[in-house]
Amino acid sequence: MNRFNLQLISLLVLDLLSVNLPFLWIFHSEWRYHARKTAGILLGYLIMACGLFLFAARLHTGLSRHSLLWALSLMGSSFFLCLFLTKVKFQAVAYTLFLFKNVSDSASLLSRMMAIGITHRISGLSEQVFTCFWELVLIPSAVAIITAVIGPRLKKAVHYTRFLPVWRRMLLIPALFFIMFYIDLGLKYSPYLYPPSHNYSVLFITIFWLICVYIVHITTLQILFLLTQSFALKEEYRTMKLISDALTSQTANLQASLEQLLKARHDFRHHLVILQGLMTQSQYRSAADYIERYLGNKDICPVHTYCANTAVNALLNYYLQTAREHSVHVTASICLPKSFSMPDVDFCTILGNLLSNALESCLRQESGVPAISVNISPAGQSMITLCIRNSYSHEIREQDGQFISSKRGDVGIGTSSVRYLTERYHGFLNFRHENGIFEASVFLNPSMDTASAS
């Protein structure tokens, strides 16, 4: 193998890795296979892609690694590879690959400019060698920097907003930059870079274009992340309204109970007089019937005290009382202090969404006895565990590791809010479903925020 082929293969591998490795690193938690098998599949893909390109280059001498045909082939094969290796939704896969292709192409064009500028001033230097050198330096550096800057935001944006239709339009942004590069900047400007027609305005146009690309991507991901937070705030508002309605309902029930108690105290003497008269006349059966009728009129809506926290107690009363009214068997084991180290509204958002899903599943149950079990307890000094189990009889659908809402036909917003808040409080969320029982387990560690703040 001559030096030219060695340089070409190294650059081909670099093109492939600069697109696929950042994606696999950012979404490593979504891998379908273990690390060794994933690395083996990726290595086989690299060898096959390089072999096919060298074979095609011999058949078509005009084929270049910078040609639109090769770039489209690269993106298509990388797209199917990443879909095969991960569980990420296809819109997010395409967006991420095109994004890093923008970065790789930009660094490649900048490398050509730098190599031409150096060889134009220093005679005897090989432009091809310098271009290869700068690409091997700039492409990995640019990809690593952008991965570090954009990677965390991209992962959160995809994780919490993958169910939104906005991703179909988001995909157009890097795809249009890709087309613009190969139709305009990458191919059209290249002939004008060579001496003696070296034009410095092209360099400024390219740098300005690179800045625009990066600003657009970072801003777009920031907007998506803010959109995620807005969904969480929407769920918090819904939970606060639900707690307020539950507290209002409980207050009305307590007021009705109090009024009934005062009326009972006022009338109690009269009832005793009637009972005394019946007992004096030895009408014991009539007295017993009178007592039974008197007790039957005292239909008071029960208010259970599950825990000392007012908001959590109101929420539990709202959902569990609704479940009992629909003949759902309810068991609850709650051990929660009056106050704990996270806002009530955030904890109630998690609890309310999970209880809502559990109640909905029980109401849809067509066979067997519907049942809900709630367990909340502290773990250690400041951690909280939450486990909700419910029966179900319908089919549970999943997409990309997310559960499909029966109401919307897509990934549920409430579940995404639970995931967002669980990670916000340094916890983890786990779902299991088997043998007609669905279980949602949440572990929260809000004390980490307090420890880091101090």
C-alpha cells in the first residue's frame, strides 16, 4: 500500500469516526449491545466502508471523499448503523449525525485553506501532505470540543423532548447546512483557493459560516432544553391545581362534618329523650331501629391521614379515594415527615403523575380485580423511595424505551416530567411490568443539592 492510499484510508476512517463516535458516546446509555460487541460491529463497518470506497475509486477515477455522492453514502450507512446499535429515535439519530458532519466538513475545509496558505508561501512543500496533516489535527479537535459543549445539552434535549413533532423540523437545520456545504462552500469555493487566485474573502466567508453553524446549533439545543423545562413547569402547575382542588374538597368535607357534628350535639338531647321514652315502654326493637336510622344519616366522606405532609396527604386522598369509588382495591404504606429536603410541588408532580397513570390503568382493566399499592418511605437521613404497583390487563406499548400514552398515542408527557424531576434530584426511575402487575420505582436524593450548595 503506497503513501497516498494510506493517507486516503486514514482520512476515510477519520470521516466515519468523526460522525459515529460522538453519537455513540453521547447516547451510550441507549446502546442495544455491550461495549465489546458494539466496538466489533463498528470496526467491521469501518473496514467494509473503506474497502468499498477504494473499490469504487478504481472504477470511477473522479470519485473523491469530498464528493456529494460519497458524503450521502456515508450519512446513509452511518444512519442505519446507529439505528442498529442504539435505541434512539430516527429523527434524533439523523439530526445528531448531520450536526457532527457539519463540524467535520467545516474542519476539513479549514484544513484545506490552511494548507494552501502555507504551501503558497513556502515552496517545496506538498499541499496534499499538509492538508492531510491539518485534517488529522483539526477534525478530531473540533469534534471533541463540540461534543463537550453540545453533548450534554443534546442528550437532555433528546431524552425529554423526543416525543415532540418538532424533531422533524429540527432535522432540516443540519441537513440544509450539509447540502449548502457540498453545493456551495465545499465545492464552489475550492478552485478559488489556489494561487495565484487566492482570495482571502473566501476565508472570512467560511469562518463566518462556521460561526453561524455553531451558534444555530447551540441556540436550537438551548431552546429545546428550555422547552423541556416548560413542560416540567406545566406539570408542576397542573399538580399544584390538583393539590389545591383536593385541599378545597377536603376543607368542604371537614366543614360539612363540623356542621353535622354541631347539629348532632344540638339534637342529641332530643334523641336521648325519645330513646328514654321507648326504653321506658319496653319498646326495645323500636329503640334499636331508631338508633340505626340515626347512625345511617351520618354519611360523612372519610378523610384519611396518610402522612403529616399536607400536600402529599391531599394528593393521596384525591387519587386513592377516587380509586375506591371505582371499586379498586387500595393498599398504602406511607412514612413521610411533614417536611423534607425537596419542594412539595416537585415531589407531588412525581407522585401525581404515577398515581394518575396507575388509576387510569386500573380503570381500563377488563378482567381480574383492579388494585393499587403505594409505598413511600425515607431511606437514610434525607433520601426518599417511592414505589407504586398497579394491576393491568391491556397491552403496554413502548417506543425507544418510553411508554406510549393511551390518550395521545405517543410518549406520555407526564412520564417525561417524572424522568426530568428524578434526574434533577439525583435519583433514578425504573419501570417493570410482568404477570399483570406494573411497577414504578423512584429513588430520590435531594440532599445532594444541599450538600453541593454548602
